[in-house]
Amino acid sequence: MEELVKLQRSYFNSNATKPVDFRITQLQKLYDLILLNEDKLGDAIHKDYGKAKFETFLTELYIVYDELKTAISELSDWAQIKPIKTNLLNEPAKSYIIPEPLGVSLVIGPWNYPYQLSLGPVVAAIAAGCTVILKPSELTAHSSGLVAKLINENFDRKYLAAVEGGIPQTTALLEQKFDVIFFTGSVPVGKIVYQAAAKHLTPVILELGGKSPVIVTDDSDLEIAAKRMIWAKFINAGQTCIAPDYVYVHEQVQKEFLDKVAAEIIAADYSIANENFVNIVNERNTSRVSALIDPSKVFVGGQYDIEKRFIEPTVMTGVTWEDKVMQEEIFGPILPILTYDDLDCVIAAIKERPKPLALYLFTKDETIKEKVLSEVSFGGGCVNEALMHISNGDLPFGGVGDSGIGNYHGQAGFKAFSHYKSILDKELVSDPDVKYSPHTEAKLALLKSVVA
């Protein structure tokens, strides 16, 4: 690990990665590589947890392609020197900001979206002009192994390299000094990464998680709310960091809403055999998630098979914050339903807990929309939709508080891996002597007049 980091640092210091044309060439190369191997990537992730071709393209490759196309087309503008207004005290001069790459970057990818959430940050790092070491998750061995193989066989390791392995390899990487670390994963592991980075004063982007709420008001279009929310919850079998984690539905429409939820689950016909549902990633996670099911509160579903790594789409009702399912992020196909009659109580309950990565509000009431969006802090989200904000590459994606630090996607990703260097470029002419000694009352009065 030490040798690899030194190799990349030497290459970065040669300035080879800084020309915009070089970066665009590398981005196009990565695009072509993914396109050429699309079928292999689909086969690999299907072997890991049964993810089918359609869902792989929609939730993994589409977003990576979109990130690459945006970066290729917009990079020349992102990397331009930006002129800034010069204040009166510094005239005559020019002021400007120079975007520069941070340097050698480490990207630690997760298992739940092994292409999107590993390659997306790599795109941002390349666009910014960094070198990259990618550590994909060992839990999705087929897909992560293929990503590592494609990268290591097609890119020079001094520029872009993938390192396979588990905790020992990740620990060894974190012992090295990087210029920026990008991590996607759980809050506990995020804290470990943050502590390791602090030893070297390395900046971090942490994409974590949390319990993302849904609020369904009594004036909502319940059919649309149920359809969009159920899709967002059960895609990837709920193994999504911004999946709806629980729902607060107004008590006046609870029964009608639950009927529509049940009907939507039946209509969707979730099934691994139908290729519109996936396995849980491993038996350990299957055991953890299934243990959150309280059979006495199951409204729909509730069946599971740990050995087959399967949990059917499950809805629980009569849930309170004391239930086990409300004590941790679910990260699986279980949806708890809570009811409310006072929106202020819902807002208070959300604000009492760690800030969520996402929030979804279904309402027709503009006053309620303004109230929730202005009073509740969360990473990002949707109104009358769920999950789909991640598909808009122009929206910065990231958390706040316990749900993350920093953001990326599009230009936000470029900025995450860049430093903006501020320059005052002074003209070589005589300047007023107000700042120079000797200091006088007249000079002080002149200074005060500038800011008066």
C-alpha cells in the first residue's frame, strides 16, 4: 500500500494528470470500458445477489454513464480560472480562483451498489485531476472483482488502481497519507475512516446513512404516494442508503393508504424469479434484518429464508419508536408505518434523532411543504417522489450530521476532489500608502471611510 501511494504521488507531482484534455481522455476511456463490458458487469452482479439486467442498468450503470457524460461535456468549464471582483483597497489588481486537484485520492466503495457508488466517486476524482486508488467492497466478490480487473488491466496503476481485499487491506490503506478520502458505507465504519484521516489531516467525503423518513399528509394523492414510495423502498430489496426507512401517515388516511400499499405490492409482483427483486447480500445481513420483524405487527409479507438470503417485502403497522425496527437503519425490505395527527409532533420526532440522509414528503399543500423543508435538516430528498433525486446529476448528493460530510455528483463531485486556490494579482504601479507606516489619524479616517 505504501509503495502504491508513493507511486501515485510521484505521478501526480509530475503534473501529468492536470491537463483538461488528459482528464477527458481518461473519462472517455472509462466510459468505453464500461460500455464494452456491460454484459459482463450484469452477469457479475447477478451472481452476487440476483440483481437483474434492467435493475442493474437503471440503478447502477445509467447513473455512472450520466456522471461520465456530464463530466466529459462540462469539465472544460468547471476547470476554468474564475474571475472574482477586486475590492477597492486592493486596486489596481485582478482577483481570481484556480481550481486544482487535491492529489492522491482513496475511494472506498460499498457493497449495495458496487458499480454506481464506487465508480461515481472515481469519475469525480478523475475529472478533478486526482490520481485514484479504489477499494471496492469484498462482500460483492464477483462485481467488485470484475471492476478491479477491468481497472487494473486497462489503467496504469500509478494513475488509477483498484485494491481488493477485506478489513486488513482497508486498514493498511487508511494508514497511508492521502490528499482526500471518499467513503460510502455505514456510520460506525465512517467514524473509523474519519479517525484515520484525522491523523494526517486528510479531508474526507463521507456518504453514510440513517433512518430516512416519509411523511404522507391527509391531502396527498395516496395512489401516487404508495406507488412511488413502494418502488423506492423495495428496489434492491431495500438495500439502499436513501431508501424510505419508515413512514408517518396521517391517521385520517391510514386505512386507505395501507390498502393502496398492499395493492401496489401485489401489482408489482416482487419476485427473484421475475427478476424484479434481489437477494440480501449475505446470511449475516439476512439474519440481522429478519430479526427486526415483529410477526404481531406484520400487515403484508413477513416471510424469510436466511439460507436463501431472502426476505419478502414486508410492511409493519402499529409501530412506535420503542419497536426494535425503529432502533437502527433497516437496510432491507421492511417498511414500518407510524401514524400521526399533528405534523409538529412528526417534525419534533425527526429532529430529536440523527439527521437523516433523505426525507420524502407527499402533500399537495404548499404551506406544509414549506414548513417541512424549512424546519427539518436532512441530506436531500423529494416532494411527491422518492429516491429519484439521486438520478439528477446536477443536484449535489450527500448527507448532513450523522448522515455524512460533503457531497458529490456533477460539478459538486469535481469540487469535492478540488482545492480552489485564491489569487490576488497586483499591478506593478504605485499604490496608495495608506497601509504603510507611519500610521496616522488621517490614514485611519480614510480606511474607515472605505467601509462606512
